[in-house]
Amino acid sequence: MRIIYGADYNPEQWSKEIWLEDMKYMKQAKVNMVNLNIFGWALIEIEEGIYDFSQLDELMDLLYKNGIDVDLATATAAQPAWLSKKYKDVLPQDQHLNVIWYGSRQTYCPNSLNYKKRALALVDAIVKRYKDHPALKMWHINNEYSDHTTICYCDRCAKAFRIWLEEKYTIDEVNMRWGTAFWSQKYYSFDEIIPPRYTAADVNPGLLLDYKRFMSDSFLGLYLNEYKIIKSISNYPITTNFMGNDNKALDYKKWSDHIDVISWDSYPDLMNTDSPMNNALTHDLMRSYKKKHYILMEQAPNQVNWRKRNPNKKPGQMKAYSMQAIMHGAQGVMFFQWRQSLKGAEKFHSGMIPHGGVHTRTFREVEDLGHTLSTTQPVNRVSSIGIYFDYDTWWGLEYEPGPSIDMKYMDRIREFYSYFYDNNIPIDFVFSEENYDDYDIIIAPNMYMLKDVDKLESYVSKGGHLILGPFSGIVDTSDSVFEHGYMSPMKDVFAIDVEGYNVLTQKYYDNLGNAYGIWMDEFTTSGQVLLKSNENNVLVSSNKYKNGKASYIGTVYESLDNVLKLLIGHHGLKSPKDVCIYNDSDYYHIINHNDYEISFNLETINQNVSLKAFEYRMIKT
């Protein structure tokens, strides 16, 4: 299996003389695929129903002639100005019902009938025209769904939301699930229900949770409309590019069932010292959606343009991040974009050919990476440990008002993930829809919303080790607190009684000297007390349940290193900080993410290893 290598290609910004130059340098850099037509709608449909494919025809032919494959996009990520102006239902509205105007990108309502109509007509025309073109190898639907317009509150969405609710619940079920007896919110018909618009006090959390589910489904509906058209005409695989692990607007796991190849856009914050770890986490998350190889669809060859401060990548750093993707199971490494723009909102976002041209460090590194990838194979990454991930929990936990602004879902995920990253222990992410029996250990850093109780109990009964982090087992799937108390559905499995919680405002230490803070669950256990506070409060417990074990960590530790070693032992590989190792049984894949040389002993083969700054190396086992 070859590694896909290339970039978003936007030749409409350049003359045809530059196109020919691009072909030369793409081949020189070993580029074998480009993403084409991402934002081509306005150039193709010049007025309603009138298409001009002449430029796209020429580009498809040119790329094929030069041996470069095409991931052809449907161009629906940014509608033309004429469409926004002609049909007022296209534009989304905010919580105050203010119109979000056109003039940039992704300013469309996901429930606009006219957007859907014109988008589907465009897709149908594109797919029929290029389905047999020899350059075509993959279809790319839209681009970064929900990145800018994450939610819409307009009357069209209100109507669609009511239909969505009626397909799931009766009106009595809505009132029960949302607890509308509180604050005189009871509904007597679906027509009375509106989106969670701006209001005088806090919006009902059950309403907000279901609206987030509805919005994710609305955008998924747009995607599926295009997907079905493509699949009815063409057999090539289909992708759409996901965003990083801070993007919680869409339930990517639900989406992944309808995507042939997962792809995502990686833009690590170079000002954040945790970026290599955070980036690794997202690679593992993306691979885990389908437990298959995926594509790194976008990254910056050098600096980005949209943060407050946008430093350059240091020499070798771009290659280190690229090889990190390969080490975590990517089958493709691509960029935004091929040639850096001279105009527009992203003109200071770097390209594979930057403003300085091909005689630059950036292009030399692009060329070097292409040659490395041309002789590289994808890595098959496997794990016996799974970290539980759930979008409903993420949405529900972070609704304000809540107990503490510090109880953030991704913070808890990162805290646990960092232990495995630091100790070079491979992990998968697992989801409620999956079979847990493939994993010896499943860790839920937070399971605020407790789902699949019978399934979890069965997993432990059959020999699995289930570990939960703090503030878990609080609500059911309607975001209703369990009537018999926190963790009550799994009380017997964990052998705990949770009385409540404390929001901590300073640092404390447990009986073994491990620092903790932010949060502390108040619970007792009839199982084994592993760690406790100096005031004799239980902090960590473990219970043998039938053939397995259930452990509970009831506080936020400054470091989980000692805690997880106590619970699961240490089965990793020692290495300096941000030196990452993966053993696929044939090779040790090693990356130094530091900007200085590192030397250490690889104990498993008793070999001294020296790595230059940002160096990637494979060592035969």
C-alpha cells in the first residue's frame, strides 16, 4: 500500500503558465495526489443551472497527463454569492436571529432547502461528468463541516428540529426527558418548541443536548445527500475531512459509519508544549473511528495564519509531525495548500511552495518528505487498551451552569492519554457502539453520561478491567440525574456509594504524596482502598467483580503516572520526554519531537539510540 502525498490544489488563483510549473515541481517532490475543486462552486455554476466545466476539464486532464491522482471535491463548502443573494433561506442565523452574512465561506444553514437543492444539482453534474476520468481516485464531500457555522437557530431549523423530535419521542416523553416541570416549561404540542435561542436565564439542558444531537444529524444529512448521489453513479471511495479533537460540534463516530476513508486536518499549536501529545491523541482517535488506516488531509508546511501568534515550524519539525501521522496509522500525508496564496484571507498560511518559491527551506523539506514517503509503508497499529470516548457525555458535561468550569471533557481525556503517550503504550479509542471484549482494559476518563450499563457490567464480568475517572455515572441519556444517586446503576460493580463531590480550589496530596486538585468525589467503598486523602477520604478504589475488576479514580491528579501504574502496571517503553516509540514487531518506529538531540538506551534490545532534533528513525527489532 503506497502512502498518499500531496495537497489541496487551487490553480484557479494562478495563470496556466504557473500550472505547468506546478506539474514540474509536484513530480520533483513526489506528489502523487491532490485535492481539487474544494472551493470551486462559484467558478463552475456561474448562474443557477448554468455550468462551465472548461477549466476543471483542463486541470483534470493536465494532472492525469503528469501522473498525479485526484481526490475530487464536490465544491459545496462555500456557495456562490448569487445563491446567497437570491435565496434568503440559505444564510444561517445566530441565537439572536441575526443573519450571518455571506462574504467568506461555510455560511449556509444546514436545513436550507435551496442550499440543498442547488448543492445536489451541482454534485450530480460533477459526478456524472468525471466518474470515468482516469485521474479520479477518490471523492471529497464538502470541507470541514461545521467549522465556522457550527449551529443555526433559524425558523427553518426550528421546524426541522420539531420533526426530528417527533420521530424520536412523544410530547410526553419530551417533557419527561427535559424535566419541563421545572420553571414552567411544559410543552403541550411540538409547535411550541423552539431552538435554544438567547433567553433571559439558562436554557434547559435537555433541550440543548437534543439540539446538539439534531445539529450534528442535520449536517450529516447534508453529507449523506451527496454521498448517496455519488454512490449511485461511482464506486470510488468517499471522504470528508474532520477537524481536531477540540471540535465537538459533530458526533464524528456516528458520521464515520458513512465515510469510506477517515481524514482529518491537523494544525498543532506550536506555542503549546503539549502539541506533540495532543496531535498523537487525535491521530489515535481518527484511526479508532473505523479501526483502519486514515489520511492526514491537511497540515501546514510551515506556519498557519489564524492564531494570535503564528511561529514558523523549526527545521525538521514538519517532517516529524508528518511521520507521527504515519506511525499512528495514516496512509496519507497531505497539506493545505500546494502553492501559497497571494491574495485572500489565507495568504499568510504557508504552502508547499511558499511565497519565497522553491529555493526555500520549506520546499526543500517538502521534497525530502516526499522522497521518504515514496519508500514508506503504512504502520498497522494495535492495542489491548481502549479509552472510552462519547460525544453525548462531552456535550452534556460542559453545559453551563455546572459544578465547575474546570471539569472539561477533553482535559480529562488528555490527562489519561498523556500517561500512555509518555510511556509509549499504544491505545485505541472505543465507543459505546463497539464490542469491548477486544480490550483487556477500558478507561473512561469521564463517563458523566452513563450508557450501556448491561454491556459494561458484562465486560467486567467476563474478565475486563474497567476504570472510571471523576464525576462519572451522574446522568442517563436524557441528561437526567439518576434517581437513586450517582453511579447507582453500577454500584455493585464498583462497590461504591457516591454521596456527592467537592470542587477544590487548591492543591492537596494523597497518602503516597501524589498531588491532586480541582475536584474530589465523596464516596465510600466496600472494595479495596488504593489511595486516600490525608483526611482519610477515599480517592482511588478497586473492586473484583466476578472475573474482572472495576476501579474508580475520584479526583483530578496532577499526574496519573503513579496512579495508573498502581492500577494497571507498567508495560511501556522508557524514553525521554516527547521521544515516541512504537514497536510493530518488525521495527521500532522512533520520533524525537524535541528541537535538540536526544540519546537514550532502548532497553528491550539494549541499544543506545541518538536522534537529532525532530528525527524519525526505524530500527529493526
